[in-house]
Amino acid sequence: MAIPNVKRFRINSPDGAMTATVAAVLPKGADVAAYLKDVEARYDWKGRQEELSASTKVRVGQQKQKKAK
């Protein structure tokens, strides 16, 4: 079941090379621009870059699967 009132925001890294999507529930009257500026500063851009580079490994050929005994 989805969480009601969730807004999605796209943030950019300080160097502008990467983007990320942040989902948040903000109270009424909250300053969205200030919130997004704080999120951009606190986001773990280095960890995101490592995650993306680790997940794009290229397989060369097929690997033989071991039978479970």
C-alpha cells in the first residue's frame, strides 16, 4: 500500500553530473526550496556513484552453475 501525500523530487549533484530522486512527506507551509537545498548537500553522492559502478558489470561468456547437493 502506498504512503499518502508522498511527493517525489529530483535533485542534482553539486557538479551536475548525476541526478537522484527523493521521496518525502513535507508538512504544510514547508519551504520546499530550502528542503531540497539541504537534501542535495547531505545526499551521499559518492556512495551512489559506487553503487552504480558496481551494478553495471559486464559478463563475458556464460558461467557454469554448480549443482546443489
